[in-house]
Amino acid sequence: MRLRVDWRVSLRLVGTVLKWLWAPMLPSLLLAVYDGTPLLPFAAPMVGTAVLGRSLEVLTDETQLRVREAFLMVALSWLGVAVAGAVPFVLAGNGALAAPVNALFESMSGITTTGATVIDDFDVYTRAAFLWRATLQWVGGLGIVVLATAVLSQLSVGGTQLMETETRTRNVDKLTPRISETARLLGGIYAGLTALQVAVLVGLGAVGLAPEMTAFDAVTHAFTTVSTSGFSPRGESLAAFSPAVQWATVPFMALGATSFVLLYFALQGNFDRLRESEEFRFYVGVLAAFSAGVATLLVVQPSSHQSLEAVVRHAVFQVVSIVTTTGYASTNFDAWTPGAQHLLFVCMFVGGMAGSTTCSIKTLRWLVVVKTFRRDLFVAASPSVVRPVRLSGAVVDEETIRDVYSYTLVGLVVFVVGTLFVVVDGARIPETVTEFEAMSATAATFFNVGPAFGLAGPFASYSAFPPSTKVALTFLMWVGRIEIVPVLVLLTPSYWLS
């Protein structure tokens, strides 16, 4: 028996990630200096991660990332950044985040762009802490876009085969000759969308349409919108702002969940890629259909909203927020009618487009499932007919279809097992955890949506769950963000030994 994985190469690359973690921490440190709040929570981890990262880099001179090492690197990078990201919260010693389990939950929720929080009292935290939460999510969103195109494409996971078929791009990691250039290109689009939203939100405040909107609010909400993450420094989320802010946020959530490969071509003036993309049309159709459904249920059933505009706005906002896994709340949807709540719950399983910052199962996989099911029904009626599944005119091979079904099935199995654990473990706390609350909390964390229903509703938090449940949900966020396969591969003996 011999070890088949050169773990030193994986740790070297994880070390490179940690070595540069001081850079996203720097704005929070500077804001702490400006506000006169403690500097230690950011200064100490900045030095610590730089030293640790450099120590890991000297483990080996080898830098070639083979498939086995890539799986380990992907899994450990997200875990390592989450652990390092929790240190500022613990060192600050404020509120619920002073507890290591809560801090790790919050940090993992940040870097995986989940948006689930354990914070109840928002008044005890500094602006620097809130900026760090938002920065974690912004970095996590950028990281998953680059990861999906530059790394997961080499591992044939993350829906990359489908994305290449759908976008008519032979290799999504080669939009430019080098991966580093591709990363800079996608990072530029990502940063541009963020800057545009900051300008829009600041502009709304300047013209009096958003009197509550400060420059700090604009930056933190732009960071967590384009990354489809949902952390807000306000306990009321987007309900703390005017309808104009809520309407203005919807398109940025939708763009964050749109394939960045297609956005790249659109910015090049090639809008045919968008028009011809079946996934994009399916994605827009899903948003429209669910928005219409929720709005209809709120109209025909008793609702607390006083006007048709408010009903439409909250329906559209919440559907886009949940489908794109952003997780913002424009209203307390936990008080909606059961029909509207359950339809919104279904939205958690959809997700945005492949190659975006979003998570969940994703519209591209659902599109393949729908097309394959229709094909199977047709072939059942006409057994002698050969009818391939096509995406935007290109044939999807049967192996890829099996991968889609396998991923979807495994995802649903993990969801069921997670729900069972939350229900059983929740019996140890005074509050009763209902089955629907457990289902929504599991789906909201595993599919990286954020807020759930009941105990973890949009204006509540996950603080009421026992520590063991929080650890389990933290694990689900990690597994869900890197799309299951890299973690499951690490659990197989054949991966490690031969």
C-alpha cells in the first residue's frame, strides 16, 4: 500500500491562499483605525495567516496541480479560509461570535456565500466586523467563479462539462491563454458589477430615494449582493431600506447568478450567446414563473401587504433572492401564508446558472433533468426512435446526463440525512424544532441560501440551535459550496491508497 496523493503540493497551494488573506482583512483593519475600535482582531490574524501560509509554501517546490491534489486543495482551501476568517470574531469577543463554534459558523457562512447568521444583537458589533463579514462573502463569491472555471473544469465537476456545452466554449478555463488571465478577466467583471451597484445605491441616497442608505451600507450590500451571499449589517436585512433600494437590488442578484462566461461574451458585444442559451432562458423563465406564483398566492390569500406594488415587489424580490441563493429579505416571509412559504421553500432547490456565484443544484442541471425526462417519455412511446438530449443545439452525452442525475440524487440524499440529524438533535433544546424548520434550515445551509423559516427565519438567526447542530450545518455549508464531489472523494480509501 502506498500513498497516492502528494499532500504537500495541496498544502503548498493552500498556504498561498492563506498567505494572501491579509489583503482582504486590510480594509477592516483600516476601518477599525478610522473608527477607533480595537485593532487586534484583525492585526493578529493578518500576521498569523501570512506566517502560516509561508510555512506551508516551503513544504515542497512542486507546483503542478494534478487531479488528486486538486481535490484536496479545493476542500482544504475553503475550510482553511473559514477557520482563519473566524479568528477576528473570536478575538473581538463581542456577542454570540465570541464563541468559537458560532464564529466558525459565521465565517463558513461568509466564505461559502451562504448568509446564515447566529447574530441576534447587531448593535454590539463594530463596523469593522460587519465589513469583514461582507468581505468574506465577496471573496467567496469571486473565489467560486474562478474555481469553477479554472480548477473544477480540470476535475470534471461543478457542472463544467454542461457549462462548456451550453456556452459553446470548448474549455471554460481557457477564455484567455492562461488561467491567471482568465481569473483577472472574471475578477474584473465581478468587481465592475460591485462598483456599479455601489454607485447605484449611493445615487439613490443622494437623490432622496434611499434616506437610510449610507456609504458603508452601499459597500457592504454591494459586496454581498453580487456574490449572491446576503449578509447585511442591518438586522432587518433589505427591509430596513426603501422600496427603491429593494427594486434596485433585484437585477444585481440576478446578474450575480448569471453565468460569468455568458456575461463575458455579452460585454464583448456578443449578445447572441445570451439569446441562444437555453439555460439563460430557462433561468429567466424560472424566476418569472415562481415570482408570478408567489404573487398570486399572496393576492388570493390573506396578506399583510397593503398594495399590489408591495405584493409584486416582495414576491419578485424574495423569489430572486432565494433562487439565486442570496438570502436577503425585503419582508418577514416567515409570516406569509403556508402556500407562499412552501413555494419559496421549493426555490431553495433551484439555484442560478452554472459558472456563477450561486449554489444549490443549479438551473443547468434541472434543465437537463427536464429534457431527459421528456426524452425518456418520448422513447417509451416510440422505442425504435433514437432521440439525444440537446442543449442550445449541442448533444449532451449520456455520461454527463448520468453525472447530473447522480449529483442531484446525492444532493437530495444529503439533504434528507441532514434534516433527520437536525430534527433529532433539535430535541435537546427547549424550543421545538418542527420538521419544516429542520428541512428549511438544512436546505438553506446545504444549498447556501441563508435564512430559513421558523427558528432561523429572515429576521431571526441560527443561534437557538444546539452547538452540535451548528457544527453539522457548518459542515453542510462547506460540502454544498464546493458541490459535494471534492469532499466525498476525500472520504474514499482508493483516493488515498493504492
